[in-house]
Amino acid sequence: MKRIHPRFVSWLATSTVAITGALLVTAATAQSTSIEGTWTLMSRRLPDGTTVKPPDVQGIMSLADGHRNMNMLWRTPEGNWASWSAMTTYRLSDTQYTETLLFGISNDPGSGKGLRYFVSGTTRSGAVTREGQKIEIKQPFDGVRWLFEGDTETTTNPSGSLDDWERVK
């Protein structure tokens, strides 16, 4: 029986550890730079500095395989419930986020517009900026800005409020 040289065993073990480590780092980096996943709304920071948490603001957003589904519920300043739901398809490149609104439902008693349905099939695009682990997307339909960083996402709303989201693990 042929004997294996100790240096070869040492080299093999070191190489295996190095390759395994590189693969794990690559997998972790790929996951942290992706927007895909299920996200839950943790809180909303209002322009006056007030922080609103569940159950007075709730939301869940899923981004997977080019599809986005979002459902949100919050209390208006008058204490009424308002909501927004949307289902879209999307494409994300290094420089552009393109979304097609399949349908949306808005219920905001404070707007005076009542319950509204959107079934347009309209496609719009917004700019994407990448910096390290950060991905910033200017959402093309409602003027919000998404900032994804690993397992957190901050939405800046046109009203000045900030929504803090976390990826569900």
C-alpha cells in the first residue's frame, strides 16, 4: 500500500479550508447584496420624530423571481386605518429598476379619494445606485426611495416618513 506524504495531506487540508471559506464568503456576499426575500415592516418614523410600531403600522413585502407583492396597513393622523397593496413584476440591473404594476389597491380615508383600484399594466423605470453592500432604488411609481443594506431596508416616503424593514430569515 502506498503511503501518502504528510505535506500533501497538509496541503490538501489547507486548500479544502481555503476553498470552503471562499465559497461561504461568496454565498454570504451574494445574499447580502440581493433585494430578494420576504421583508417585514418594523417601524415608521414620522417627520415630527414620532416612531410608530405594530400594530399601528404593519407591512410585508416579498420580492422573488421578478415578482413583488406588498401589503401595508397604518393609522392616519386622524386615527383611521389606511392601506396599500400591490402586485408587480420587476427587473433589477446594476443601473435600473423596471416595474410593471399588475394591480394595486389604495384605501386612504384622509385623501378624500376613498377606495381606489389600479389595474394598468403600466411599466416604469427608476434609477439604481450600488455602493458596496448598499443598493438604492428610486421606485418608479410612488416616488419612494428604497435603500437595501444586507438584511435591512429603509424606505423614504414623499411625506418625509421613513419605514424600517427587516428581511425575514
